[in-house]
Amino acid sequence: MNERIREALNDQINAELYSSYLYLSMCAYFKRINLEGFARWLEIQALEEMTHAMKFFNFIHERGGKVELKTIQGPPTQWDSPDDAFEHVYRHEVKVTSLIYNLVDVGMEEKDHATTNFLQWFITEQVEEETTADGIVQKLKLIKGEGGGLFMLDQELGQRMFTPPPGTTILQSGM
Ligand code: FEO
């Protein structure tokens, strides 16, 4: 694996771990404001991001590259409202999509077809992540902070189950 690709893939491990950290921090925020369903949704999202990091971790190993874990930046710890938090989720996922697209560009420039092929799964995943986050933002806009609506959305989000993506090595947590 060439050095430019290896460094770019290692940077993405860090970005996925930061995503996990960010969503876990949001999970703590929702627990503080007693919206346990939102908190569960974000806890599962944090676990999913960990599986994304592990996909990159395993891919670098399989290609004979060295995994280098770097310092994870501290996430924010407070948001103004559920709307504010989920607008942040959406903005963050759009940013992650652009990181994946940049990685694909690097793979193409370096003619590393194994890497560009590996990244296809993430391209599809990012479409889903952006759509899901935007869907929750739109529901929150309709609710306008009204208690009954928030309660119902909290119930809905609390139904989320954790299903590790195929091929990931994170252990089933029984959630
Ligand atoms: Fe790993 Fe939410 O993208």
C-alpha cells in the first residue's frame, strides 16, 4: 500500500473515532435532558461509527499497512436544543461524506483500485446516514420543541437496534 493512501486511511480511522466520540457526547446530553430514546439512538450511532473505524483498521492490516492511531479531538459537550444537536449530526455527516469522496479521489489518483472498491460501501452508507439525520431534523422542525411531539419522537428513536455492518469485528453488544 502506498504511503499517501496509508496516511489517508489512517486519518479516516481518526475521523470515524471522532464521530463515535461526538455521538457519545450527544448521547450524554440527551440523557441529561431526560430524552432516553434520543440517547439510545445516539449510543447506537456511536457504536456504528466504531464499526466504521474497524473497517478501515482491518483494511489497512489486510493490505499490509501499518495502523497508526492518533489523538482524538474532544467533542462539544452541550447543545442548545434537540434541534441544535441533530442539525449538528446532519452537518457532521455531510462533512464525513466529503472526507470519503476525497479518499476516493486519492485512490483514483494513485490508481489503487482495491481502495476505491473498498470505499464504495462507505459511499452508500453516507447516503443513508445523511438521509436519516435529515429526516430527524425535519421531524424536529415540525415539532417546534412541543412536549408531546418530542415525547413521541423519543419513543420512536428509542426503538433503534444495533446491527453491526457485515464484515465488522465489533462484538454483538446485545442491544
Ligand atoms: Fe462513519 Fe457517520 O459516518
